[in-house]
Amino acid sequence: MLIKASVKRISALLGFSLVNQTKIITAAAELSRNALIYADQGKFKISVLDDTRRKGLQMIFSDSGPGIENIEQAMKDGYTSGHGMGLGLGGSKRLMDEFDIKSAIGVGTTISVTKWV
Amino acid sequence: MERIPILKVGQYLLITIQVDLHDKMILALQDELTNMIVKTGARGILIDISALEIVDSFIGRVLAQVASCAKLLDAETVVTGMRPAVAITMVELGISMKGVHTALNAEDGMELLNDILHRDEYAHDFSAIN
Amino acid sequence: MPSTVTKTPEIIKKNEQEMLEDWVKQQKKVLQNRIDHLSESTLKQQCKEFLNQFQTAVQSGEMKDIDQSKAWDGVRRFLAELSRSRALASFSPSETALFVFSLKQPLFTLMQREFKGEELANEIWTISELLDKLGLFTTEVYQQSREDVIRRQQQELLELSTPVMRMWEGVIAVPIIGTLDSARTQAIMENLLQEIVDTNAKLAILDISGVPTVDTQTAQHLIKTVSAAKLMGTQCIISGIRPQIAQTVVHLGIELDNVITKATMYDALAFALARRGWHVQRVNGASSSVEKLARQTSNMSGNLP
Ligand SMILES: Nc1ncnc2c1ncn2[C@@H]1O[C@H](COP(=O)(O)OP(=O)(O)OP(=O)(O)O)[C@@H](O)[C@H]1O
Ligand SMILES: [Mg+2]
């Protein structure tokens, strides 16, 4: 809930349209829930990117949970190892402009997503 | 824990979701709704989500599950008041909410439930004639 | 560690008042017809602020990497803001870059007075190079800001180019004319969904008879629009699918299962009205009375001299 509030405020300040704000908050909800469900905990970092040409919002979710064995499979719509719909990862990728996932068994998972204004 | 109130109006159960949902809250709501349908013999459920700023895969799944459960207990579910930005995001995410009826606002939702139940009655009459 | 030592900041500080006046005068000469956008006091304020930032940056000794280095942050930020506001106020690129370049004359006059011989040559070389870089920077930001303006205008045009019309109580329609790209379909989708809320429309007609071709992406955007409307509680009807587009859709294997399609806008409207429980009927004898009226008027005109 804290994550949601801060993502909302920052994306609004950056000038994202209402639709894009909604997309960003939803992606944040998906990825933080994943960390909570599959890794019990996680870290969240939000930053504003600015290369004088354009501004963007970057969110990084990292956990030290079990890691994902087969990333390609996990990204597929409909794949779930639990009781979900298997839409969180693939969906977040569609909702954002950039999506980067790193995961190692026994070490954890780090997902970084960016959307440009 | 805060609970979401369920209102009984005629043969319908009405729920207005006014706050951001915690996972536990919505799971509790799902349980309570199912029990209420059986207890009250309700024929329809109306869930108004006009206050929700996002619907993620979890809430989407629960709404669809509520509808499937209700259907098994002979009740129809209509979700009302979804905001445009939420709808666009849900489509992009890939959630379709099969089996859930939708309407623009609670009033339309009630009308829709009435129509669906009437249609069922007509179908009934029709089979009786044959 | 300072890569170049320059004494220029010192002489600027010493003669700041005189130089400011000179510099402002220079600019006013060229910016005459812009003075309405820019009061003299604002201009003076801007010049003063720049001189401050410039002196601080130069004193850091970092003269090479002014596009990146921290020491020049303040100068860059100030110039970016200035270029942006001038771009929005329709200044030309040269009028914008003038801000930096017009500093050369007053500054060099001053340097000629204060420095001699080799020192003068070195100082002028260093400062001139710096100002050229900064001038270039303002032009770049200017360009970028103009592009932003154009992009925004394109977006507004997109929204204007597809009006949503109220056809009947609870029925709206969007006649789409011209090529559909992703950006435009996106704009149409957002427009349409908002209009659905505003008019409480139960049915929405998307007429694409004016769309020459449809590619996979566009078709998918259309389907997404239909799905999003459905989630809100509104049924979409797509009308006017051209034969080629129908073939494309089938060829691409795009599912139009839960979409209602009608041949023409006319059919779509008739369907929508029926769906909403309306029944349209011609008033009995209406056609004959209209004919009578027409005959009378033609008689009248016949009687005119
Ligand atoms: N942080 C994580 N750590 C370990 N495994 C993960 C993590 N995130 C996702 N996974 C794995 O990837 C699978 C797919 O994730 P995704 O979010 O797409 O779907 P889901 O969580 O199963 O369902 P949904 O998100 O639709 O409710 C998960 O079932 C899980 O096995
Ligand atoms: Mg998930």
C-alpha cells in the first residue's frame, strides 16, 4: 500500500497520463505481490530517470527468494506455479516500456521496469 | 480487520468497494459472499468498483471466482463502474473476467440483473410449454 | 584538479555591473520585437543569474567536459530552462542562442582592457570555446523543446480527428477516417471510453469504412478497445469492414468472436436502436403530405415574375 501511494504520487508529478499512471501502479502491484508470495519479502526502489531529453520512471523489485528456474516459461502468459492466472510477469512487461529480469536459483530475483513519459 | 459491508436488497446482494483492498480483505469478502448467497437465497450479486484505481491480476481473479461460485449457487454477478483507465490496463494485462457481467453504474447493473433473471424465467416458461 | 586556470571570473566580478548593462543592451538591440514577451527586468535577472552560475562553474577549473561534469550542472540547468521557455514563447533558434553569444562582445572588450599579450590570447581562446559550447547546448535544448511542442500538437490533432458522436439515447458512434496507427487507435480508445462514461452509452459503434487498411497491431488495438468497453459494461459494434480488411483479419487469425459486426453504419444504428428497445416507424401519409408541400412551393415559384 505504501508502494502504491508513492508510485502514484511520483508518476503524477512526472506528468504521466491517467492511463499510464494506472498502468505503472498496476505493474507495481503485480511485481510486489510476486515478491511477497514467492519470496516472502523484497526490496523496492523507485527512481526518476532524466537524460535532459526525456523523463522516465524506473522501479526495481529485488528479493532474495528461491529464484526462477525457467525465466522464459515464467514470462509466458498463463504459466503459474501456484494458483494465479500467470499474468503478472508478462502483463507487467506489456504495461511498461522496458522490462529486465535477472534471477538465480537460491539467490533471488531482481526485476527492473521503466516507463518513459 | 476492516470488513466490506454486504447489503441485501430484495433478491440481490450489493457490495460497494470503497477502499483499496488488502488481499486478506478481499478473500474474506469472497467467503462471506458465498455464505450469504446460500443463507439468503440471493439471485444476483452487484459489486460496484467505481472507487478502485487499479484492478490487478489478484483482484481480477477473485472477482471471476466469485462469479463462478455464485453461478454454481444459481446467482448472477455483475461488476459495475469500472473506470476507463482501469479497463484499458486490465485488457493490457490480459484479464478477461469471463462469466462476469458488467454495467456502467449500479443502477444499470440492477436493471441488467433484472433482465437476466427475467430472461431465465421466460426460458423456463418456454420449456414448460413444450 | 583544475585543467585550465583562468582569471576571467575575477575580472567579471570586478566589473559585473558595467558588463551586465552592456550585455543587456546588446540583447535588447536584437530582441526589440520580442520585448513584449520579455520585460527588461526579467532579462536583467536572467543575465545576472547566468553570470553567477558561469563564474562558479569556471572557478571549478573544469573546462573540458561541460556537457557532463557536475560543476556545470547549474549552468546547464539554467540554460535548459531558458531555452525551453523561449522555445515555447516562439523565439527563433538564433534569438535563443543569442543569449549566450551576445555575451562575447562585452566580455571580450573587458578582457582586452584587463589582459595583455599572450595572456589575452589564451583567455579569449578559453572563454570563446566555452561560450560556443554553451550556445550549442541552448540550441539543442531549443530543438528538443520544439519537438515536444510538435508531438503534443500531433496528439491534440489525433484527438480532434476522431470525434465521438451521440447518435441516440445510450448510443454513441466514432466514424474513423484515414489510416489507423497505434498512437491514433490509442487516442481513439481513450476518447471513446471517456465518452462512454460521460454519456452513459450502452452501445458504441466503431465505423471503419473510411479506413483503407488494417495491420495486425491496429486490429489488435481495435479488439482491445472492444474488450475494454465490455469490461466497463458497454457493447461495441464494428461497422464498415472493407473486404480487404476482412481478408486481412482472417489471414492474421485475429479472433473477432465476441465482437458484433455490421456491414454499414446504417445497419449498426438500426441494430443498436432495436437492441435498446426502440422501434422506428414512418408516420402514415407523411410522404404524400411532403409531396403536396413540394408541389405547392413549386407552383408559388412559378407565379413569380
Ligand atoms: N519474485 C519471484 N520469485 C520466485 N518466483 C517467481 C517470482 N515472480 C514470479 N515467479 C514465478 O513465475 C511464475 C509466473 O509469475 P506471474 O506473476 O506471471 O504469475 P502468477 O504470480 O503465478 O499469477 P498472477 O500474477 O497472474 O496472479 C510464478 O508462478 C512463479 O513461479
Ligand atoms: Mg504474479
